[in-house]
Amino acid sequence: MSEEKVSRPLDRMLLFLILSLAGLGLVMMLSASTFWAEYWHLGDGFHFFRSQAVNMLIGLAAMLLLSRIPYQFWLKWVYPILLGAMLLLALVHVPGIGLAKGEARRWILIAGFSFQPSEAAKLAIVIYMAYSLSRKGEKTGSFIYGFLPHLIVLGLLAGLILTGRDLGTAACVVVIAFIMMFVAGTRIWHMLLLGLAAAPLLYWQIVSVDYRMNRIAAFLNPWLDPEKTGYQIIHSFYAFASGGIWGQGPGAGLQKLLFLPEPHTDFIFSVVAEELGLVGVIVIGLVFLTLIGRGLSISRSAPDFFGVYLALGCTLIVGLPAFFNMCVVTGLIPNKGLPLPFFSYGGSNLLICFMAMGLLLNVAAQSPDAKKAPAPKRRLALRAPRLARVGA
């Protein structure tokens, strides 16, 4: 790795988008969480804000560090990272380490700090898939060499996540991996056959857990049980409706005042809609969309295939949950329990998002200057011509 590549400046546009989302997310988290913090923490309205601010500083430091480490460095750490993520997922079931909240066991508690290993699994699968897909090349179209090994690893990782009753994150991990495989050249019918084979398992995962069935019922018709199963999504609708075009103003929303359950986490976008209105919703949606477009452009111009797939996966770590979360709060899909990146309260998700953006910034720093050395045509362009035109 040449010194020139390591010392190149960070991608200004991408950095601006990340900091814009992080800054606005912190402000909205303060607005959404103050009343809940006062209620649950004996008048300390800044409880959640302080914690999120500290987590954001740690995340920013991790992002800047990863942006300066050549992403090729992680090639020799692929399997330790993957095995480490699986070990962490297994530790949630160890007494004294694993932390249960309700029926779910998704956290580990070490030295007073809690962490959600399923978030780390997103980054682990992206690094592994980028490494494996870049090595297999044309063999990605083969079932034995290009699909089955990935299926085994993905099944182990998703299975461990499901043992903690986290269907939403497991689905997110699978979708990220499938998109990366599709772009790399995996045959569509291989993935369709797997989808058909997995359908009974997905059905069982839903019907065997009461709260998942309740979420499906609330999605189909929340008004059938407005006081219980449909309560959260109905109050999300109220927030969007009362926000109107311009919103009630920052801090002036009413649904966060113990009407909308835990508005500072998965449904923080509803608070955004009520306080910033349709204009704010569109602006934030466009910032996320621009970040995704910039990430795809960086992926297209990466200097090697590992960089191509790594940039794509890191973009999906932020873009996919953002899309799902916005669909959930507007009632377009059932509630999956996925946070809104950079907005929702939670240190694990925030840290992983910043780390993914740090890797993306490093890929961008090593991309050839389009005016001096245009990136060569890749199989990515042949497999996904729409993706190849992004940033052209």
C-alpha cells in the first residue's frame, strides 16, 4: 500500500452526509427522549442524550480510525472477525454475560457496558462476503463453489441471531448478503430456490411467537385493536398527520409525551415527522438516498473487487435499515424492530454504522481520480448496469 493512498483526504461529500445525519439525529434524539428520560430516570431529562452523545463520540473516533487504515488490512482478519461475531452471538446465552430484556436475549453485559452482538454480525458478514466474492470471481455463478459456502456461513450467523429472538436483524443480514451475491453474479434461481425452501421456517418463526403475530395483525388492520396491538402504529400515524407540511416545530411534538411508546428508539422518525413535517421527512430521506448513491458510486470506482463489495456492503448497513425503518413507521411493512441509523437511541447500532462509514471512507480515499485514471469496467457494471451508472 503506497503512502499516497493512505494520506489522501477523506471524501468530503460522504463525510458531510454522515455528519449531517449524525448531528440532526442527535438533536432529534434529545427532543424525542427528554420526557421519557424524566419519567423513567427521576427527572433526569438528559439521561439518554448524554449516553448517545458519548456513543457518538466513540463512533466518530472509530470511523476516523478506520478511514485511515487501508481496507486491504482486513483481508487477513476476515475469519477471526467472523468467528468473533459468532462467539459474541453465542455469549448472549451464557448466564452472567447474556442480558435478557423481556423474551429476547440480544445483549451481552461486560464490565457494566451492554452491547448487541447482532449489530456486529452485519459488519462481519459484509467483510466476509466481500472477501469471499472477490476471491471466487467467475465461480460465484456456481452452486457448489459460489453459493453453497456462503449459504452455510450465512445460515450459521442468521441462526445464532434468531436464537436471541431477533428476526428483524437476521432478515437484514440475509438481505445484505443476498444483494452482495446478486451483484457479484450469483444466479437468481439459486436464491429463489433458497427463498422457497426457507419460507416454512420463516412462517414458523412468525406464528410461534405471539408478539410477531401481533405485529402482523397491527400491520393488516391496526384499528381492530387500537388500545393494544395497533396502539404504536396508530400513534405513529397521528404524529405524521399532526406534523403536516412544516411540522409543529423542534421540541413541540405531542406524541412523544408518553403517547407513542419509546419514541427515541425505533419510532423516532415519527417524532421527526411531527416536529419537522413533510418537508423534514423529505429532506432526511433525500440525505439518506444521497448517501446511498454516493456509496454505490464509491463501490463502482473502487480499485479492486474486495473494495467494490466492501463499499457496497457498508452502504447497505446504513441504507437498508433506514429504508425498512421508514417503511415501518408509515405502516408499509410490519414492525421489524430495526432502528433508524444515526437517529435511534442505542450505542451498538450507532458504533457499527460509524465503523461501516469509516471503511467506506477508506475505499473512497483509494479510488482512482476519475479525471486522471478512470476506474476499469468491472463485472459489477455488466451484472448491474443501473448501479454502474451511479456517479458516472
